[in-house]
Amino acid sequence: MKQNESYERHEEYLQCVEQSLIRDYLISDEDAQCMVRHSWFLESIRKNAEYIKHHRPEYWASELYRDYQLIRA
């Protein structure tokens, strides 16, 4: 499956994670989209969507934000 197909297939869930980053961590729209779509998360949802979607988007937003903070440290 190509990367663009992964976006389309899980678009609504990806957008929920992005919105959580924006709302809960005051990340800009552009940064939130980049954090979700250019990280391990997109590959993870492509490989195991059932597991990823078992957790609320807010959970993954917190994981992505934590990783973002570690990279910036």
C-alpha cells in the first residue's frame, strides 16, 4: 500500500490525532500535521490499524508530543 493510500484510508483518525495536538498541546496546524504524517505513527497505523484505533486519538497525541519533546531536548 502506498503512503497516500494510508492517508486516505485513515484520514479521519489521523485528523483527530492532529486536532488533539493542536487543542491539548497548542501545536500549530502545520506542525501537528507534520508530527503525525512524518513520524512512526503513520507506519504504525498502516501496519496495525486495529491496535492503533483501539486507543483514543488523545493517547497517540500525547505519545507523539512526548517524542517531539525528547527530540527537541
